[in-house]
Amino acid sequence: MVGPDGQPIELEDNMVIEWLRNTPNAKTRDCISHFTPYLRTDEQKTKFTALIKEVAQLKNGILVLRSAYRGGGGAGSKPSSPGPMDTK
């Protein structure tokens, strides 16, 4: 994938995690199809595969985020505890 400046956009871990959070019932094929434009080298493909295995598990053919990655600041989600209000 190429940015507005013509340079390749590098795939970041949080992009994959957010996509999985926001894509209910995502199948492995859906995930691969979505991120293929970012995977230009064998090294990137290997890293992507390892990341998917780390952050998600396959349940009944659907990729499901592991519990450690389910929270977070995705669109529409709120932190489970209040932010740092009393700084001193």
C-alpha cells in the first residue's frame, strides 16, 4: 500500500489489532485479503503470520482477538477505568 507521498505504508501491529476489533466474524481469508497490499516481502509475511497467531485465535472458522487485546481505544470503546485525573 502506498501513502500520499508515494512511499510504501508499513503495516503496524495496532492496525491489525484494530481491524480485528472492528471486523466481527472475520475469517482468515478476509484478514489476509485486507492486509495483502502491506505484505511485500517474505519477512513482512512471516511477521504478519506471527502477529496473527499472537493476537488472535481461530474459533469455528472465525478469527477472535485474544482477551489481552480486546480492550483498548478503538472507535466507540471506552476505557474500563477512568483516565489519570489527579496528577498530584
